[in-house]
Amino acid sequence: MKKALLDQLTEWAGTRFSQPTVRFVDNYLDNGFCAQCRLCCGPQIGDAPYPMALLESQVTAKTPETFYLLDARTACLDERGCKALGPKGCTLSRPERPPACGLFPLVVMDGALYLYRICPASLFIPMVTWLSIAQKARDWLLGLPLADQKRISIHLPNDLLLERYSPLYLRLFSE
Ligand code: SF4
Ligand code: SF4
């Protein structure tokens, strides 16, 4: 972990009552920790490419220019980072971003919602608040076509799942 991020985590820990907030609004997770954290979107070290499925409605002729792709409808984040990342952050409007970006650190895995634990927001926001946020996210996800829900859902090896993610016991669909 970079020293700057460690310093920021220490500062947040010491200012408990003025920490950033997180809420699910307009179908996106508005995460006040991201601006100073910026762990996501940049080059990822050591892991397999992280899949970020696009909704059917997001796939256009420009998709290959915009994203590094795993397949025609699945963007990815890998050791190059995300192709849509510019010098001042994401170059895409929120509706153009893969759903995974608007959910993280909530992750749909094997049809259910999980919380990525190694995120400052996950560390500082109480689990009871995450459950409430995750219920709103699930309501939105359940409004998508089942085919999109299934494409957004990822699968990870069990050791990674146990090491990095907490189950929220909110299911979208059965496998
Ligand atoms: S790790 Fe969490 S706080 Fe940091 S950029 Fe990603 S979602 Fe935002
Ligand atoms: S689309 Fe934007 S928000 Fe999503 S990973 Fe790429 S740069 Fe980050």
C-alpha cells in the first residue's frame, strides 16, 4: 500500500466524525473516499484481469476504443489500468461506465452481493450501513434484465473470495 494512502487512512481514522460518506443514489454508489484513495482504475498488480461486463445498451462501435476488453461486451482492468482513465480521473460519464464501477466496493459474485474489504470505505463505514446501501443496489440490479445481471456477476477462486470479500447475504439469482 502506498505511503500516501496509509497516511490518508490514518487521517480518516483520527477524524471519525468528519469522514467521507457513502450512499447509493441515482443507481450509483457515491463514494466520498474515492477522490483521495484512487486505488481503483489504475494499474492492477499481480492479479488476473478484473472483468467489468457492460450492459447490452452500453455496447457500441466505440467500445473497443474506450476499454481494454476480455470479450466484445466485457471491459477489464489489468496491469495497464483502465483504458478510460485520464489524467484527471475517469473520462466517461456515469451512465457510460461499466456497472461494476458504480457498485464497487460492492461486487456481484456468483449471483450474490459481496463487499470488497480492502477499500477504505469498507473499513470505515459500519456494516449495518453497508447492508442498507447494498439493499438499494440490489433493488436496482434486480430491475435489470436477468441476462445483464448474470453478465455482471463474476466468479473468483475461493481463496481470493475468502481473503478479500465479505458476504452480504443478498442474492440476485440462483446459479
Ligand atoms: S478502493 Fe474503494 S475508496 Fe478506493 S477508489 Fe476503489 S472504491 Fe474508491
Ligand atoms: S470506466 Fe472509469 S470508473 Fe470504471 S474502471 Fe475505468 S476509469 Fe475507473
